[in-house]
Amino acid sequence: MFLGGINSSLCLLSLLVLRAIGDGLFAKQKEREILYASFAVGHFSQFIINVPCFLVSKGLVDKKGKRLNSVLKANNMKWQELEWVKPDTTMLFIFVIDGLGFAANAYVMSQ
């Protein structure tokens, strides 16, 4: 519920800003780049931990995987902390929404 509220508010803010740009809000390209880059990072952050958790839970990556070890070390985490606690359909929905949010904000940022 919390993540849904955050995502909904980011989506609403993005839409309101797009609508108000014609009225002079964030008229400078650099201002829009900063705003939409931060939105894109917020959406992308869902994938940093959730994708490794999903891969481990499905047995697609073993706990000896070198790439995940470096991610865990960089985030000061242990393998035991990679628990998949949400139902798959819920996380799939979150992945889709955050993936679309990331892509849309990254696209608008580059325009």
C-alpha cells in the first residue's frame, strides 16, 4: 500500500508538471531534466533489490553468484536478507508500473 501511494503521487506529480510546462513551470530544459531524472531513479530503485530477491527465490541464481555477491556487498547486505515476501502477482504489478514509470520519466527527461 505504501509503495502504491508513493508511485501514485509520483505519477500525479509527473502528469501535473507535464500539464503545467505549457504555462511556464519548469520552462528550462535543465529544470525538467533534474525533476524527471529523480522520478526515474525513484522508479528504478524498485529493481535494485527486488530483482535479485526474485531470482534467488525461483532458483534462477544460486547463492554463489558472483554478480549478486558484489551487489550485496555494495549494499552491505547478506544472502539471508534476500527474502521474497510478496506474492508474485503483486510484485509483477509493481515491476510493470515502476518499469513504465522509469521509462516514461527517462523519455521525458531526454526531450
